[in-house]
Amino acid sequence: MDRFYIAFDNTQNTLSIDTFSSVENTMKVSYYNSSNSLNFNTNTAELIEEIHIYDYTGKQLLSIKNINKRKIDVTAISNIKSVIAHIIIESETILKQIVLRS
């Protein structure tokens, strides 16, 4: 006599999202080596409110608040090869990994 058994329900209900739109797909972050600057640009009506830049140890390198623009250029931190950008937009928060130098 078995105490346990596995029963499967053959219904077609699965977890899903019918529509998904994300500002993250329209947020473009570019690094320009010649000017050592990062360019943050969104192609939607959403405004960039804040940008925080961290290194991989979690140390905050830069924090800019009250931006309220769709595009901003930021001077990159020297001697850092890659950073994590925490971007706050009107409707959501975006994290981007950015490689500055190889």
C-alpha cells in the first residue's frame, strides 16, 4: 500500500502574460570613448527621474536626481571597466550593466 501518489491535472491553464510592454526595451545607454561619457536616452514620453551608478562591489560612484529629461549625458568614472546603472523612470526602475573598457 502506497502512502503518496502524484496526480496531474490535464487542464490548459498556464501562467502567462497577455501583453507586456517595458520601457527597458526602449532605454538606450551608450558609452562614448572619445569623450568618456555615458549617454542615457529613452525614445518614449517617459522622463528619466534619477540615475545611480555603482561598481560591482556595490559602491555608489555617482547619483543624479531630479533630471526630468528624456536624454542626458554623464561623464563616466575613470579607471572603471564596467558599472551598473540604476535608472529610475516615471513608471519603472531599470538596471543596466555597462562595459566601459575592455
